[in-house]
Amino acid sequence: MTTSGGRVTVGAEPTPRILIVDDQALVRTGFRMILTARGLDVVGEAADGAEAVTAAQELRPDVVLMDIRMPNMDGLQAARRILAQTPESRVIMLTTFDLDRYVYAALAAGASGFLLKDVTPEHLAAAVRLVSTGDALLSPSITRRLVERFAAGDATSGIAGRAGAGHAAGTRAAPHRDLAALTPRELEVLTLLGRGLSNTELAHQLTLSEATVKTHVARIFAKLTLRDRAQAVVLAYETGLVAPGDSDG
């Protein structure tokens, strides 16, 4: 085990640096014990969103485990600020509800996924490692289910800002200006990503190799500055490429 630039390295793989944010001290202590016992590096804790924003600026964590519902500043506001100020960080939202509408709002704000608070220790550690590599914790199909359930309602309630605004009135949103940077094929791939298709399913649908599909997906992410597939699904709905009820094929 060595240290490099403040990060602990085990073998050739850097160990993710984690900030735990929850207003319950017992929850923070439990998560810290679980993660450290599995060789992960917990660099700090915060009891509310405001503390989390300050801690993230100072500590530059790779992953922030963030409770959604907290006093002073909730997890949604904190996630937005952290991702704006420290874009290299990844946020996992913690919730007690499987399809919490705030989870969708968090995904629209840039979070990389969510976990239920009763997650198993093994799943918690695996999720942190996954997100720290830049991947999304949610499968596209689960993300799509969240978007379909809450996008229209969030547009009228103001929870997720502009997300779903085109669907609230029963019409599709105008295309996002950044979509003009995509080729027709990339636009097709993004639409299918929004419907929850995996790379294998995309390859079959478009009669392409999986390697070619991965190249298209990588270019879409780069052009639209997307973190992961979960954000791609949200964007597909926000821009009207996909509407609730669209079929997968």
C-alpha cells in the first residue's frame, strides 16, 4: 500500500476517497466502519448539505455518499453545488425509498446513482468502487422508470427545474441546442439509450458491433459532457427525444 497525491493505492488501483454526508451520526459511523473494513478510504463526514459543500471543496473526494433529506441544506442542493464546484467528484444519493421523486431530481442534477439506506455492506462497497471509475450505479432501465414516473410532475412542482418541462403540457420539449453537435447516428444511439437499451441491445437493434456502439456512446458523452448512462437517459427525456410510454424497440 502506497500513497500518491493524497490517495491510497493498493497494488495498481487507487482507492476511492469518500465523503459521507448524513444528518444521523449513527448512519455515518456505520457506513464508515463498513467502508474502512473493506479497504476504502473515508476522508471525511458532514452532518448536512452546507457542511458537505465545504468539505468537498477542501477534501476533493472521489465519491460523496449523500443523504437526500437533511436540515439546513438538503442533499439535492448540496449535490448541485458540489458537482459544479468539484466536477471530478461523483455523488451517490442515499434514500429510504426505492422510487423517491427526489432521486430523479438528483439524477437530473448530475448524481451518478442512488442506494437505499438498508443496502448490504458488500453492495455499498461495490457501488462506491463502481461509481469511482466513472460508471453509473443505475441501470438505464431503472433510470428510465424513475424518469417516466416523475418527469412530468417535477416540471410543475419545480423539483427538478427544467427536467420534463416538455411533457407537462403533453408535448415534447424542443431539442437541446447541444444535440446539434451529434451526427444522425449518434442521435439515434442517444434515443435508444434513453429507452433503456444496453450496449448489446443497441448493437442488435442497429446491426453494429458492440465495439462500434461503445465508440458512439463515448463520443455522445464527450460532446454533451455527460458523466454516465444515467445522465444520458435523463437528457433524452429532457430534450424530447424520448417520451414516457415510448417502447424499447
